Amino acid sequence: MIMRRTIITVILLALFIGACLSSHSCANTTTAPSGGPKDTLPPVLIKLTPPSGTTEFPTVGGKIALQYNEYTIVKTATDILLSPPTRRRPQAKVKGKSIVVTLQDTLRADQTYTIDFGNALVDNNEGNPAPRLVYAFSTGDVLDSLYFTGTVINCSTLLPVKGALVAAYTDQSDSACFNTLPDAVVKTDDWGYFALRNLKDTVYQLFVYTDKDNDYKYNPDEDEIGFLDSLYHPTRVVNDSVPELHAFNMKDTLLCNARESMVTLVTFKELQSVQYLQNSGRKTNRQGFLKFSAADVQINNLEFVGIPDSSVILQYNTTRDSLDFWINTSYKLDDSLLIRLNYMKTDSTGQLAPVDENLSLAVKKTEESRSSKDKDQKKQADTTFKLQISAKDETVEQLGVSWKVRCPHPGLPRLPGPD
């Protein structure tokens, strides 16, 4: 009997403890669900169709599919760089967990191409960038395999130039970077470093320019430019053991600076060569300026109508593309200053030729005159009076309505208050 009670007591005690533990776990609602750890892993490439290194690739309507282990999107399509470039860029679209790249232009026959995806692809969840991929293929039966590396720096700061376009041309004319698409291109990374790969066994003329309008041609009005002063013949062969051809973490300073650089290109801003009068004006009643588009302007004659030459002071800036003038007279000048100018201007043939221009420079309205005018207008506006009426709902029957009149002008009559 005693044994039976002991067993029943143990069972009841176990049930009680279990119920307490269960109720505690069910009722604990103070901690919000965390959702799991943040995804920091980049997408993993599972399959390339067709594989990199493919030959006999179609010249029209070719497609490449990149299959990843998770949903991946195209963050910046402009980072996808086809080399040699075509007039229409490759089109990249998402299809499930794959990125499908369509080549929209007809490709050259017997030509090796590369597609550098840069930082264009990221995962759909946290935006983790996919590892940099360079895909190579050939429209012929041979895949070109030479490469070389280099660094691009700015001539003024000696700092690396990020995102500059390094362009290689088999055309050896000076105008190649203006008129033709390059035979191979690559963009510099955060350290100004580049690796031009899968090149032919031939000599190349090398240019680098910032290509701000993304047309693969040098625009002297906007771009900085640099070039190698001799032709370059690559001799090294692409293979997986070359560390410079692998993707690097741009935050790893030691590894990035340890990469071998075979050439150094220095960028600079080319001086404008087309000469014309760009701007002119008056800063004050007695001071003005003439601004030209190029340095070392040649002025043949400069006449200030109605003002003797002895009363005019002229001063060029250091590059002689801007001229400031001061007029020292005892009388006030007219609002419009007439100037007759003869200078050497670039004509339609690109040659300098003398040209006459008649200028009429008006005085700028100064802040002082504008503010004084505003004050006058405010003074005129202040001749009206303002009437403010106020009352409280709970005391209107006992205290009535009160009004306040603001009368700034002493000549205006004052309104009487309530009785």
C-alpha cells in the first residue's frame, strides 16, 4: 500500500513539473523572433552554359546562362563589359536563379571575346556581390590566350584612377581613340589596376581615358587621357595559376599592392585647342572680363568705345585664357559698355583666323541695389493698416470682442475701439 502511494506521488510530481516547464515555454513572449543570422555569403556559381573557353560561338543571337545557388539580380548593367566592345551592350536578364546574357550585335568572325561581369551581380536578399567573373569565348576555332597587366595613375595627384577605360588598338594611327572601337578593353579597379586578357599575338597601341559618356571613344572636352609611348606586344599566357587574373578583395591593401604591374599609364586633361570667346561680362560698373575657351589667346585689337586707352587697365591670367579689365575715369560709365574686339578664332577648317566681334556689356544688378529696392517696396506696403479681431467663446458675452489696429503711417486715421 505504501509502495503504491509512493509510485502515485512520483507520477503526479513528474506531471506537475512537466506542466510547469511546458507552460513557461509557451507563455514566454517577451523575446521577439530573430529571423536567423544575416546572410553574408555571396552567390555561388553552379553552372555556365556554354562553359567559359567555348569556341565556335555563334556570331548572331548568342546567349550565356549563369546559374547560381540562390536568386541573383543585375544591380548595375553598365558594369558588364564586353571586350572587344560592340555598339550595343550585352543585355542581362534574370530567369529564376539564372542570369541570361544576350549579345545583341553581330560579333566578328574568328574573334576572341571576354565578358567581365565586375560587380554587376548581387544576391536578391542582402545584396552580397557575386565573385568577379570573366567569361571567355571565341567565334572561331582558336581561343586567344595572351595577357598583360598595368596601373593607371593621375599626373597631378599620382593617385590611382578608378573606373578608367584601358583600350588596346591594332590600329596604330593617332586618331584611333577618336574614330574606332578598341580591339580590347578593361576597366581599372579601386587601385587603378587592370589586366587585359585573351589577346592576340600582335602589337597594340595603348590608351586610357575616363570615358564619361560610355561610348568607348575619347572625348577631349570631358575625358582625361593617357597613353603608352610605344607599341606593346603581350607575351604571357593566361592560366589559372596567375594570381593577377583572379578576383581580389579591394579592402585587402597588402594583396592588392603586391600584384605585378607590367606597364604604368598616366592620365592628364588635354588643353582645349579650339579657340573662341566663351564668356564676357561686367563685375561692377568699372570692372569686367573676357573669357576664352583655350589658352594663349591672340588679341589683335581691343577698343572700349568712348573711353581713352589710358583709362583702361588690362590683366591676363597665367594661362592667358582670361582677360580682366578696369576702367579709371572721373565720370560714371553708362549701363551698357561697348567693346570692339579683334582676335584669332578657330574657323571651320580648324585654323586660327582673325575675327571681329562687337560686345555690349551691361552692369550686373548688385545685391545692394536689389535689397534697397526691396526695402522701398516694403515701405510702400507698410502704408496699409492691419486689423486683428479676437474673442473667446466662453467670455464673449461678458467681455465682448476686442480688436487691435496697427497703423504704421501717422497720417492714417485710427479706428475707435469698442464702447
